[in-house]
Amino acid sequence: MNTKLNRGPARADILQSLTGLLLVLFIWGHMFFESSILLGKDAMYWVSKMFEGEHVFGKPYPGLVSAVAAIIFILIAVHAVLALRKFPGSYRQYKEFHQHMGAMRHPDTSLWYLQVVTGFAMFFLASAHLFVVFLQPDNIGPYASSDRIWSGNFWILYVLLLITVHLHAAVGIYRLAMKWAPISAAGSARTRARLKLGMWSIIGFFLCLGSASLITYMKIGHDHAPYVGERYIPNHAVDQQGSE
């Protein structure tokens, strides 16, 4: 009789949780960097050049941005493949699950289903965004990004991505905490309530921050529409040119 335990599913769960955590940390950090546009065009320009390595190497290397985009896409693909293990594998399974969810009306089951829907949508939306970043890493900046969002009509993609990614991320962190955190049985109800409050607060915060940033990019793009393709020159560079 073979009593050896199959650790494969447990390892897959750990890897799924780890890739999910890394992606959430990335997207939250990414949102703060993207929102630098709220501090002005010069601030966003400085951030874009930071990711191109100009502040370290003395000149920009857009390939660094492409490399990050490729790594993030690989993480998303691995995370998606691992998550698919738990999705309904057929229409019959999906129908049974939907009936089960409707009968139970369990909030955490509904949150899991929300993750399924947002995860499915996000895979395609995020892939489209990463594809553009990978192919055009030097097309990022106060004017370049704003032109893509407004004149290129990418605001439609980013509105959908903003909603799905932050719902998926915050719910994912909540479920990770419930799954891996050392929560006592006696305090589980109180902890669950606090974690949910934190989850909805995080969703609200990032949706507001992302919306404010997106609207700012759209306004800049609208104003810059007659000059699509023109690159932003920071104020310090303008001052240097004027003094020469």
C-alpha cells in the first residue's frame, strides 16, 4: 500500500499564492508611480526615466521596461494556469456551482466567483496593455502616455483594467490573509470583518487614485491632441536650452 503523500497540489497552491502576492505588490506600486502625473508632468517624466535606468546609467535604456513587462506577463500566465485548476471545467460544473452559490449565499464564495470573473477579464486586458508596453517601451511619458490614452482611445482599455485589476487584487489579498494568516477560531469572525473592511477600503482608495490619474492623462491628451507624437521636454531641459 502506497502511503506517500502527493504534495503537488499543496506546492501549486503555494506557488499560486506567491505569484498572486507578487502581482498585487507590483500593481499597487505601479499605481503609485503612474499617479505621479498628479504631481505634474516633470514628476511623471522623472519616474518614466527612472524605469528606463537613466538616473543610474546616465542614459535611457527602454529595453529595461520591455524586460519588466515580459516578467510580469510570465507571472500572470503562471498564476492564471495555476488558478485554472480550481475553475469549473465544464458547463455542467459551472451550472452546479452557480446553483450552489445561489443557494448558500455565502459572501466569501461570492468573492471567489468575483475573482474568477475579474481574473478571466484581466488576463486579456492586462495582456493587451503589456503587449503595447513591451513593443513600445520608449513610448511612455507625460505626452506619449497621454496621447496613447486619449488620441489612441486606450482610455477604454484602462477604465476596464482599472476596475478589474483592483477588484481582483484586493479580494486576492483578503483571501490570502484568510488562507495563510494564523487566525484563531475564536476571533475568526472579528478578523474576517476587519479584513473585509480593509479590502473595500483598499479598493476604494485605488479606484479613486487610478480614476484621478486617468482623468489627468485624458485631459493632457485632449489638450495635446493637435501635437500627437511630440515628446515632452522637462522644464529643467527647457531652461538649459534657453541659457545656451
